[in-house]
Amino acid sequence: MAEQGKKPIKEFKAGTVRAAIWKEDREDSGRQTIRFSVKIEKRYFDEASKEWRNTDYFFANDLPRLRLVAERAFEFIVLGESKDGGDAE
């Protein structure tokens, strides 16, 4: 899970939709393992507060961007691009 204060190892953005990837090194039954978690969210401007906010609710027209960032995150993790630790963008 994303830890407070830690930065993701990689981010993918498409418009206002963003996927952030975190890497967790852990020990499982005496062997080191790596687990990744992905958070997908959308930025929007709240007219009432005049501030930018994040949400995990999406409209139908957000779904192509959501799909794109989810695919990029999956490729990054599965194709091994994450092995070098990556840089957060």
C-alpha cells in the first residue's frame, strides 16, 4: 500500500487521470519478495473551495484515460521496467 510520505516509483498521466505505482520489499516465508501497488485517481477543480482535489470516481468519458494509465502501470510492473527502481515522474 502507498505509505504516508513515500513517493511512488513511477507515475503515468493522461489528462487529469493518474496512476501511481509503489514498490514494497517484503519477506515471505524466509525469502525476499517484491509487491507493487497502484493507485488511480483523477484531479478536478472544486469551484466551491477554489482548490484542486483528487477523486477515485470517474465519468464515462474518463474511462479511456483510466484504461490507458492502468495499462501503462501493468506494463511497467510486468515487463520488468520496475526492476531498476524507476524514477517518479
